[in-house]
Amino acid sequence: MIIKNPQFTISAVSPKQYPQDNLPQVVLVGKSNVGKSSFINTLVNRKRLARTSSEPRKN
């Protein structure tokens, strides 16, 4: 997979907020300090697309 232009679109908490662009979507689930943001940043080869914090629960 080649990710060419990653960008943050929306943070949705209910189905009516989901993007209507018909592009593939990926869901990551886990507790607050399991590395979800670090995984996203590694996947798209960027340092700050997803914010990370040195303190848990402080994004």
C-alpha cells in the first residue's frame, strides 16, 4: 500500500458524523496509551499527523 497524501479529515463519535466520501476507512481501537497515534504516524511516514504525548491521556 502506498499512502500518497494523508490528511486528518474528522474525528467522529456517531455514525451521522462519518465522512460521506466513499473512500476505504480503517478503525483502530484500544486504550489510551497503547500506541495508536504512533502506529498511524509510522504507517503514513509522518511525525505529527496523529498527535502523541509523553503523558498518557494528555493528547
